[in-house]
Amino acid sequence: MKKNFVRAFCAFALASVAFAGSTKVGFVTDVGGIDDKSFNQSTWEGIKRFGQENNLTQGKEIKYLQSTAEADYVPNLSTLADEGMDLVVASGFLFESSMGEVAGKYPKQKFLIIDSVVKDKAGKTLPNVANAVFAEHEGSFLVGVAAGLKAKADKKNMVGFVGGMQFPLIEKFQAGFEQGVHAVNPGCKVLVDYAGTFSDPGKGQALAAKQYGAGAYIVFQAAGGTGNGVIKEAKERTQKGDVRWAIGVDKDQYNDGVYAPGKSAVLTSMMKRVDVAAHDVSAMVRDGKFPGGEVLVFSLKNKGVSIPGTNPNLPADITKKIAEYEAQIASGKLKVSEVPAKQ
């Protein structure tokens, strides 16, 4: 009986150590939702990958709370902090104020904000918040090169950009895209529209219809869930014989543009590796190396932004030219402005 007790105690002790050693990660989405096919979904995929690698239970040790309005941000962040999550993640610059407020109330809680830097009134970063930012302008330059060269090859002289909300962060996408287009196709006109929302695919489709109707051949969307409407419009027009292209954002959106076997209306995508940021900071917390107060920059140099490894709709000469520009930017030889040129 004593042996059985010892075995049972050892089993309990091992189970307790395993449970205690798990790193619980909670994620708060913005209003675009967990399945926005953009940065919310990509962030969650990074957290899920971390969970799989560490045998964590979804819904318990890794979980998300969905926000339906900005008013949900503070309550959702607070709820996960109250639940004792080891790391609470929020994806999107719209969380900056809310995270600053909640982080101040929970000084022992570890937080990660993606796409912004949280500072106190004195302008200092908070010791319990890790900040992940991206060189969106660099990755957007590459898809601008793709759009400019594709338009030139097909004898077109107009492309477009549809942004979500017009803030400096989204203007970085616009700036890089315009510079990339004009680097290889100086005479190409770039139409620009902002939807004023990241969660309205119908508005995105309407803006895409407007730009395609005005002559845009390719439209790059940096609009979260709203951008799905841009891809939908490109698919529908192409299916009817009016060939148009969309450029995806945040993750490889080729499959979102598929309208027939082996055919997609997505030319390429500007991949912003928010999944890597979420995964890697979760691992840092697990390893006792939480980068609190630090600003982690994800750029072309460290593969934080990129185009997909496979681009079925881009011919070899275009991918070669993109690679040349990528090397120049990564080395520092070519600087890309974060600010759009004045119209």
C-alpha cells in the first residue's frame, strides 16, 4: 500500500510541475474579429502554434476574447489579467490607450502590444509591456514593385491603395507601396482611399469597385477585415472576364482570392509576421526572458515583413527584381520613407 501511495504522490507531483510550468497566453482581438483573415487571425495563429509546441489546452491555457467595439478593449484586457494569464496580447495600434490604462492597474501582469508602443505621461515605455512594431513601409515597397512591374507588363498605368483607418501606421503601407510602384513604373498613377474602418468588407468592396471602375488594374489593401471586400471585388470582376488583381496584407492571402482551380485574384501579399511576434514573445515569457519595456522591430532585415515564399501569379523576372530591392533595403542601401508623398 505504501508503494501505491508513493506512486500516486509522484504522479501527482509530476502533474503539478507540468501544470505549473505551462505558460498561459490570452489574446484580445480588435473589432475585426478572430477570423478577419488578417492581423487578428495571424496573431492568434502564432499563439496557437506556441500552444501546440507546449501542449497547452486551447480555451484554457491559450484563449482569446473577441471585441465587438472599442469599449470592449479595457474590460477584455482586464478579464484576462484577472484570470492570471502569464501574457496578455493585443494586436493593433487602436489598443494603445486601453493597454496603457490596464497595464498601469496591473503592474505585475505581462502584456504584449502589436503595432504600437505604450508609454507613460513622461514618454517612457512601461516595464510590464513588450512592444512589437513593424517596418510596414519596407514590405509595402516590395508589393509596390510587384504592382508597378505587373501593370507595366500588361500595359496598364493605374493601380490603387485602400487603407482601413487613416492613421500614420496605415499611411506607412501607402507610402511604401507608392514608392515601390514609382521606382519601377514612374508614370503609373496610384489611387488612394481610406475606408474609416477595419471591419466592413462591404465598404472595402465598394471602394475597390470605385478604383477598378476608374481604371485601377491592381489594388493593394491594408484594411484588415475591410480588405476582404477588395479581394472579393477582384475575384468577381475577373470571373466575368474583366481581369483585376488584389494584393493581400498581413498574411499570404492567395487562397482567399481563389475563384477557380489553380487561379487566384491575389497577385501577392505583404506579409507582416505578427504571428512570429506573438509566438516569440510567448516563448520569451516561458523562458523567463520577457522583454518588458522593449520595442521589438520586425523589418525586412530580420524577415519580420516579406512577400510569400511562393507567388504563383508573379513571373520569375518580377520576383527577381523584388529580391534585388529587398536586398538593397535590408542592407540599408535603399531607404524607404514612412510618409506618403503629398498628392
